[in-house]
Amino acid sequence: MQTIDIVVIVLYLLCSAWLGLRLSGRQRDIKDYFIGDRRLPWWAVCLSVVATETSALTVISVPGIAYLGDVTFLQVAVGYLIGRIVVAFLLLPRYYRGEMTTAYAYLGLRFGRGMQATASVTFLFTRLLADGVRLFAAAIPMKIVLDSFGLGVSYFAIIAVMGAVTILYTLVGGIRAVVWVDVLQMGLYVLGGIVALVVITVNLDVNFLSVAAEEGKTRFLDLTSDPVSSPYATVTAVLGGALLSTASHGADQIIVQRLLGCRSLRDAQKAVIVSGVVVFAQFALFLTVGLALYSYFERATIERLGMSTSDELFPVFIAEGLPPGLSGLLLAGIIAAAMSTLSSSLSALSSSSMSDLYQRFSRRTLSDGEALRLSRLFTLGWGLVFIVAAAMFTGTDNPVVELGLSVASITYGGLLGAFFLGLWVRRARQADAAVAFTVAVATMAWLFLFAPGLVGFTWYTAIGSAITVGLGALLSLRHRDEAPEIETAERPSPLEEERP
């Protein structure tokens, strides 16, 4: 690495912030601030969804999965596509008919404000941890670069700088700035992956695909592993990926918020389905990079290379194997990709805090200007909390992509299960849903913290959903009447009004 790489990284961070502010436009109210007044093109929303859910995790961690194992991780992407199709045709029509605008708003109308608040707070906590992992992931290559200059900057300092830049353009520009910067940043790191693959291939004396095939690394289907404990057994990966995608894209405000920004239901359906195809192609690209790195590093183990985790493989190649300037630009793309995820989370957390919590429980009537200012304060507050949360993961030895998916899956099952409980079990009431949801989340947290190898992380969402629906249905049998207790609907917030 040379000084020009550091200069490129700094300039790119400054340009990202400037561009986000430039493209944001003027925000009139919180509907404009949070969902772009529903005027965002579907293809931009599609790419923004992909950048948000994968970003730096894909770039950094997925190559390491192929390096150490094979490409069976792609089975998860097949499940992702199936889950998106379910969201497109089962859930999105309800959003655009006005029956529900977020899963949390629906739970509030179906069960009561208490359940809506419980789901919203759970989302806030889960998103904080899951995207804290993503922000930490982007700090890995940056630390490698700075260490090569002998600067010895801590992870926390790197995270703080990235967080500050992201907070700036999200605070001012809202969802419109977030989406358009996502599009550009995703284009950069995908292009970077292609360039890296070309450079590796040109510098190899062997066909890396042949080497990978000899080692059994090109295996796509895993029909022999234990489907309970192995996350990439075919049934586990596809079914788990489908349920995880259904939950993340149908019950997670960070994705739902973008889909609500589309101009029509048809546009939203195209955005979510095509995003599944793009995610599959993106996973395939970076898994292929991992196979190429296996030949580049001459089949060496992580320990022999002097690395602590497989997440360092691709960043080390970027720092040492790419020409000056190009390596800096690729690293900037990885950092910016994580910033895009952080900005998406900040916008979603702020909107959920404002719509699901403050406006539901506060007795105050705010003007458009006051609501917008308060929303920006929520954005600032969550941004500061994110910086602290990301620093919590600096000691992990697991691939960060698996860690991020595992953390998110702790509560995804409970959220999706509560949603299905409200749709399918008419007897269920707020107490039933709350107890079932709490038991599901507690069970998944126990599995994650105390029995991480007992069940593959791809099963987490399925188990959580089954516990919530099953226990909620059993508890509902104690009610003689079939009519659910539904809290009287209050006047919807500006984000919950049906589109004319």
C-alpha cells in the first residue's frame, strides 16, 4: 500500500458524503424523509436493498467461506429468492392496499399497542447488533491498510470516522440520499470484485477452477451433511434462507421502508424479486474470488498465512496484490458499502422509533417541521449508539457474514411468527402473541449464546417462527370466542397513510 491509496480512500469518503447530500433534495416532512414521498424508481430500490443486506459482509467474508470450504453457501441465496417471491405476492399487496404498512403497525392493529411496541423495540435491538457487525466488518480492511503504514489505529477510531460521515448525509438527506448512494457504492464494490478476480487470474500459472474442483470446493449441493447442525446442508440452507428472507424482507423495517418508497405495488414486487437474482449473482462472484484466492495463496492454511480469521484473506490481497490506487479505490468501496448499510439502518431505526413508538405513545401533536427535526434527532442518537455497538464485535473469531446472519435470526423468527399468528389464528390475542414471541426470542438467544453448534444458524428463523405460531395457537385455545381483542385504531401517522 502507498500514500495514494490513503488519499483515494479519504477522497472517496468525502465524495460519498457530498453526493449523498447533493442527491437528497429538500425534505418537507417525515413522509418525504423516510420513504422519499414514494417516488423512488424500482431499480434503484432493488440495488439499494442488495447493498443494504450484503454490503461489506459479502465482500469481506464470503470469499473466506469458499477458501475454507466450498460454494454450498449459494444454496442460501436460492432460498433468498424463494422468500422474496413469497414477500412479493403474499405481503406486499397488503402493504399497498393499506391493510398494513409495516409488520409492527399491523401487529398494533391486530393485537394492540403493547405488541407493536414489543416488536418495534425488538427490531431496534436486533438491527443495532446485526449492523454493528457489518460496520465492524468494514473496519477490518481499513485497519490492515493503516497497520501497513505503521499507524496502529484502533478499530474503534476507524468505526467512529465511518460512522460520523454516514450520520452526516443520512441526517440531512433522508432515505433518498441513502438509496442513491447505495446504488453507486454497490456498483463500485461489485466492479472491484470483478477487477480483483481478473487480476488474480492473470497472475496465476494454474486454472484456479480446476484446482478448486480437485479439492472438492466447487460443490454446490450438500446432500450428505447433517441437516440439523450443518447450516449449508441443502434442505437447511434453502428452507432456512427462504424463511430468513421472508422475515427480513417482510417483517424488517429496514427493507420494508425501501419497498414502500416505490411508485407502485408492481414496482415494489419487481424490486424485491430482482434483488434476489442480484444477490445470487453477487454471492457467486465473491465465492469465485475465494476459489481464486485459494490458488493465489497456494492452498495455504489461515494459520500458515499468519492470519487470525478467514475474513482477512481478501483485504490482505487488496492491500498487497493490487496496483497502487486501485487497491485504495476497492477498499474505499468496501468501507462505503458498510456505510450504506449503516445509513439504511439509521433511517429505518429512526422511522420505527418515530412511527411505532413516539407517535403511538406520545400525546403531543407535532407540526411537519417539528416531526422532521425530532426524526433527525433520532437518526443522530442511533448513529452514536451504532458506533459503540460495532466496537463490541472486535474480538470475534467467526466469519462476520455468519455472525451477522446469526444475530439477525435471533429475533427474525419471532417477528415473522407473530405476523403469521395474527393472520392465521383468529382466536389469538395480545397476551398470547406477547408470551409466544418472548419465548421464541429467548429460545433463539439461548441457542446463539450457549449452544451455537447445536443447530445451524440457517434454522434459527424457522425455529423461532414455529415456536411463536405453535405456542400462540395453543394459548389462544383458552379463549371461548373467536373474535380477537383488537385495540381501537388510532389516526395513522404520515408514514401509515394509504397512498391515494
